[in-house]
Amino acid sequence: MSLLSRPKNSKDSCYQKITPQSANWDFVGFEAHELKEDEELNWEDKSNECCLVVLSGIANISVEEIEFNNIGERMSVFDDINPHAVYVPNNKKIKVTALTQLELAIAIAPGFNNFPARHIKPSEMSSEVRGEGSNQRFICNILPEQDEADSLLVVEVKTPAGNWSSYPPHKHDSDNIPVETYLEETYYHRINPPQGFVFQRVYTDDLSIDETMAVEDKCVVLVPKGYHPVGAPHGYDSYYLNVMAGPKRQWIFNNHPDHEWMLEQ
């Protein structure tokens, strides 16, 4: 099975739908939707919690009797603004009403109803800069391990044209705390301008997985295990939304030993 999922034409709003069954793994699901102004989306998952990330546009989002109105601010994922998000525990009916044209991502992972629904505001998300020079990228921690959730970890990354990201190559594919955690991961990619592409390689130490992909706008890359660096060509900025989940809600990774030297300079 290819690790690259291209956007699908659909009769409804959903153009990306990754499930544990389709990905042949156990924890992570992901959906991407485009809604027209005034269009509605009704969504429910009895077994999984979710994090709705308003990629662009403004929406009213209700979680059964709780209403979160006018959720959203930015009109493009490349705007220099953190997103709005809504965390929802499993087995809750969700209704999304688009107040403008709306791009919505839904991150999905096993839920145990331990935490209530909440609006995650941009001001509550931590931001950081990683790397330097042609390895610099900009991080927004939407739902990090310090914040309440049963399984989900959600983060977005913006990488300037010509730079590398998720680099040096790192992995998190063994359940071996405190050395490393096992986390499945999806990369939802956006490109600016949208006719461009980025490169992503997913590979393991033994090369049982070794796939290098030219990734276009609105594609999803699956990372079941192994290293997974991203390179943005000259002229095209990169955005990606990461969803991670595994048996333990911790992000402990290891860099590829061949490339560890560049962090020691």
C-alpha cells in the first residue's frame, strides 16, 4: 500500500479520510473537509475522541448542548496566526456550520471520555521556532501532551521555501519508554502557491519501508514507522498538520544516528 493519499472527489465535504483500517494500523484517523458558506457537517464517533482544527474560515461548532460560536480567524493556513480548534470526547454529536468558506481538519484517536469538550483558543497554543538556517521551521502546538486528551497529539508546522523540516530525520516507532514511544502519524500537506510540491521520505533502519514521495497540495502522508523528513523546494512554502497517537500519549523520538552530528555543531 502506498503511504501517499491524494485528495478524493466526493459528493460530500470530505476529500481526505484515513481510518485505522485503511491505514492498516491501530490508533490514528484523519479527515479533511471543505464546506461552502452555510453548509453543515454532522459528525459523531462512538469510540474515538477528536480535535477539530479550523484550518481556514469561520464556523459555529456545537457539541450536543454546548455551542462554540464564531470559531476561526485566519483565511489561509499560511496566515501568521494560530488556528482555532475544538476538542471533543468520544460518543458526542457534533454539528459544524460554516459561516464562511471553511477548511476543517478532524484528528481522530481512541477516546475514553475522560475530558470535556472545549474550545482551544490560539492564545492557549504554544509556538516555537526549531532549527536554524535552511533547517528553520515554525511550530504551533495545538494539542500537545501537556494538555488534556486521552490519545491525540496535534501540531502544525510551517516551513519556508527551500528549507527542510522534520529534520534531522527522526522516528518514534518503538514502545520503549523512556527511550522512545510508539506513535503512528499522519502528515496533511498544504503548499503555497498550491501548484507546487514538497518531498517526503519515509524509511526504516532496515529499509523494509523506503518510500520517497513528491507530495502535492492537500495530500496526506502516512507514517506507520521509521524516519520521515520533509523538504520544501525553492519558491514553495510548506504547511503540514501532524496527528499522532499510540499506546502512550508521549512524544519521545530518536534522530537517525548518521545525522545526529549536525545537532552537535
